[in-house]
Amino acid sequence: MSVSGIPGESIDLQIADLLSEVRFPTNKDALVDAAREAGASNEVLSMLDGMPEQDYVDIASVTSLIGGNYSPGLGA
């Protein structure tokens, strides 16, 4: 059972809300930290933690990776 800090919000919306608050460029560790501080669900934290260690220049660079690995509609 995962506990979401944003009840009723889909994974896509949790990630979209989180990414709208992040300052780019950023790296994976900063994304995971921001998600943890925002109270993101364990599923979102796992997705972000599974991303490659690299710098991300914008929201699209994050969503394209997450979309390709987890949710086909997210990166569109």
C-alpha cells in the first residue's frame, strides 16, 4: 500500500506538479529530493530514483524518460 502526499492525484499529475516546481537544469538526486519533500507517492519516488544519473535541462528531458519507461502518455 503506497501513501500519496497528494490524495486522489494520478501518477502523471503528481509528476507534472512536482516538475513545475523544480528549477532546471537539475540532476536526478535533486529531483528525488524535491519529490520526497513534496510528499510524492512511493511509486513516483521509485520512478525518479530509477532514472539515469545525469543532468536534466528541462521538464521534457525528464518526462521523455519516465514516459518511455513507465507511462506511455506522460511524455507526449
